[in-house]
Amino acid sequence: MKLKMMYSFLNSDINTIEKKLEETIQADSLLLKRASLHTLQAGGKRIRPVFVLLAGKFGRYDINVMKNVAVALELIHMASLVHDDVIDDADLRRGQPTVKAKWDNKTAMYTGDFIFALSLELMSEINKPLAHKILANTIVEVTVGEIQQIKDKYRFNQNLRDYLRRIKRKTALLISASCQLGAIAANVEESIHKKLYLFGYYVGMAFQITDDILDFTSSEEELGKPAGSDLLQGNITAPALYAMENETIRLEIEKVHQDMEPAQIQNIITLIKESSAIDRSIALSDMYLDKALAVLEELPANKAKKTLRDIAKFIGRRKY
Amino acid sequence: MKLKMMYSFLNSDINTIEKKLEETIQADSLLLKRASLHTLQAGGKRIRPVFVLLAGKFGRYDINVMKNVAVALELIHMASLVHDDVIDDADLRRGQPTVKAKWDNKTAMYTGDFIFALSLELMSEINKPLAHKILANTIVEVTVGEIQQIKDKYRFNQNLRDYLRRIKRKTALLISASCQLGAIAANVEESIHKKLYLFGYYVGMAFQITDDILDFTSSEEELGKPAGSDLLQGNITAPALYAMENETIRLEIEKVHQDMEPAQIQNIITLIKESSAIDRSIALSDMYLDKALAVLEELPANKAKKTLRDIAKFIGRRKY
């Protein structure tokens, strides 16, 4: 089943959000408008808005309230990608040129700042102090995570704990915030929105680990960028960390640098794929997925719960 | 009278804020901590916190509440400077190397993001929806202003209205927000906090126009960077705009480019200083200053009002 099919009952609300996203990024500045629209149209799964809406279904769901939170979370995600691409010197994302590639680093910096500011403006419509506290804490952690990621680049003596802390900040916290803030915006009681937070956290971890596996196992066509890009950029993820337990592979991986020949990096990717590293990474992702599903079981039964289960299984085990 | 003397009755609260600023920017990441501390220690007038505190004196002033707003506003200002220095390729600010010069553009981008995120965390302690709306709107405008400033660089056919709109976003709105948010945090009634907003706006305009005059009239020693830096970087301010009404000077100014010889730019600065442009810019600043003082007259009499009057006169007519 395709991801979109899982939440087809939300279609009209998803359309509302897509429209609101486009409306929101209108800017006086043509450059800013173009760069933001470019980012928006580069697509993405809009998985954060979907989590916001589904979490809202556990409470008093009003699309006019929910859409502000859903769009705000997607914009924060978009803004962080635009800044990430500056850090990673990334020219392509989802097969499209990045803002920093199409324009330059400075434009990307301000486009990110602008998109981020817009998200705050939307969130300011939500009169819930707790929501603002959670969002602000999340943003601090995400930002700290991004700078940590720079520091950890090509640092081959890091361990799995470093990696897990990094992906928590990079991915899991914004997904858990999406779930929790969607619930809070719909006046869901504390015991439930805390479980939705946990669910989002576990799903987010499984999601990022899967993403990091796919960077090794998918084709360039499927990824929209060359396979092994993460490793080439010095981003040491679960498969590389597991593979490095083998001394021979470790010595090869430690040779990785930015200007490595494609044939050489291809050779290292093959070594990693032929080791047990991919299977062990899948097991790690599955562990988080199982935890997500277990938390979900404690929530009241409804259509949203069933959909969250389907999505969790999908994004934790997807092949592309 | 020195600026600091004007608000010496706030000294103990200013110390509290200085301490809170240092506490706030503690980060796990050593790089982030160093870069943030570097920015903090580069100094600055801390004029935004002072406005926050003074505005709070019109209501129920609790330093434990006020300090969050004061520190948040100073951090937003700091974050925007760190990103500005990337845009302007500025190596020096207040005589100190900028983050982008001491480290690099990427570090500056994330240091700015981090400092900004911290400000949101502090503001989330203020349970006033209106405060969040005002702050979010301000941040959007500031960000739009920053990208507008890139677009307006070396654009010699701009007019005074373009300039005024730019400095409104660049400077005045954050000062007006400091006044208004300080008041709102102290439960000041709407008719008063709106006047404080207006006061801050007018003072902010006078402040930035004065800054832009000083860039021509001060020495390198006083500025902590070479005189005429704004113009050399393509930032067309009031003195240059007035001077360009003279066709001969206009032709000279239009020759300005980034790699111009110091002697040439010096020659153009002299032309501007010998024209009526400086006096006309001072008159423009004075007009805003008079408006600020007029709004202030409508506020209830207290020590804070007297201090705001002193500060307004000082920063609108300062010589350094």
C-alpha cells in the first residue's frame, strides 16, 4: 500500500495544508518567494503535517486550528533542510537543485531564516503556553544537533550512542513534537499527548535509521542523489558504525574523505553491504518501530490510531 | 552624561541580565559555546534589554519575568548580527573579529540559529499570546528586511523611502518590540504599550540614521571598522542618498564597488561630508527623535519616562 493511501480520509485537509503552505510563503521579495517556493515544490512526504493531523484526531479536531500547527511544523522542517544543505554543501535534494546550489549560501541562509520566521508566526496563533515551550525546546535541540553533526563529520571514533543522539535531534524530536503539538492543539489530555510524543520519537528514530540504510542500499535514481552520499560527506551512520566493528572494513572507512574517487567509495559501500551491518541496522530500526507500536497500543482505539500504525510500519520498513 | 549613567538605578537588574545572558548560551558543544560567548563578549550597548526593563516600569515590574524578555530580545539582536556578518562578509564588528571571520560562514549560520533558538526558549516562559504574536511578526519583518538589504546593495537608483523601509525592518522594529513586549510582560494596559511601541519605533529610526551618519563622520578608531564601510559594501544610507541629489556626486558614488581603492572611497566620503548630506541626515534623525519625544509626553510621569527621554536624546544625537 502506498503511503498516501493510508491517510486518504485526510485528503481534503491535506489539500488545505498544501494551499496554506503556498499562501504562507508569499513574500514581497521576489527572490525570497522564488527560493521558498522552490523548496516547497521540491516536495517531500509532508509526514509532519500528517502526524499533526492524526494526533489531533485524538481530541477536538478543528482544521482551522490544526492547519496552523501542521504548516508550522512542515516549515520548520523545510527551513532546517535549507540550512542543512549549506552545511553539507549539498547540490541536490530529492533530485532537485538545492537553494544554495540554485542561488548561493547566503540566499539559502536567509531563505531558511524567513521560512522559519513564518512558522513562528503561524504557531503564535495557538494560544497554548505548553505548545510554545515544547516547540522552543525542540528547536534548540534541533539546532544543537545540527552543529553536533558538523563536529562529528569524518570523526571515525564515534560510537552508536553519538549517532543515536544525533538522529534524535536531527529527526526524531521534530516528529515527536508534531505528534504532541497536534494533540495539544486539539486539547488532548496530558497522558495521551505524552504517549503521542513517545510514539513520534520512536517512529522518528526508526525513520531516520531506515533513511540511513537506504543511503547505502538504494540506487541513485531512487535517492535523487548518489548512493553513499552520507558517508562521502563524513556523515557516519548506523551501517558504517556496525561495519567498522570489523577491523579490515574500519581501515577502509577511515580513508574516506570528501574528494574520494567514486570507484573507491563504491568499493567501501560494497564492503558495508556485504557485511552484517545492513541487517543489524534494520534490527535497530525494528527495535524502535516495535517500541512505537507498543506505545500506540496504549492509546484509545480510533481510525487515527490504525493509520498511525500503518504509517509507522511503512516508514520504518520502506524500501525507498 | 554617559549612556550607562542614565539608567544607573537599573544597575542591579542589568547585572542580572548580563548573568542570565551568559548562563543561557551555555551549550554542550564547545564550538557553539565559544562562538556564542565570543558574540556575547563583543559587547554592544544592551540597549534592547534596557528598553525592555524601562517599559516594564510602567506596569507590574517583576525582574524574574522581565529578565526572560530582556535576554530574549538581546539574543535575537545578537543572532541577527551573526547572520548579517555572513551576508556583509564582515570581518570586524566593534573592533572584534566576527564569528564568520574567526570560524567560518557555516559556523556563523548555526551559531545564529542556536542563539535565536535560545531566545525562543526564554520567550516561551511568557504566557501572553499577544507577546508571541508581536514577536513572531517582528521576526518575519526583520528577516524580510535582511534579504531586502542584499537586494538593495549597490542599487544606486533607490530612494529615501526604500532606505526608511529597510532601516525600519533592520533596526526600528526590534526596538519597538523591546518596548512593547517589556510593557506587555508587566501587564501594562493596551493604550500605554501601543505608545511605547511607537516611541521605540521612532527612537529606532533616529538611532539607525545616526549610526549611518557616524559611518561617514567617525574615525576608524571610534567605529572599530574603517569609515565609509557601509558605502563600500553597497549599503546606500541617508547621507549617500541625499548627496546623490547632486549630479556630480551621484556619478562618483555610482562608481563604488567592493574592491575600490581606499583612496578613491576616501575621496567620495569627503565629497559627501562637504555636501549638505550630513546636515540633512541629522535633520531626518531629529525629526524621528522629536516624534519619539512627543509620544513619550503622552505617557504617565515616572522615573522610567525621564530615563527614556534621556536615552532617546542620547542615542539620536550621539557622536560615537
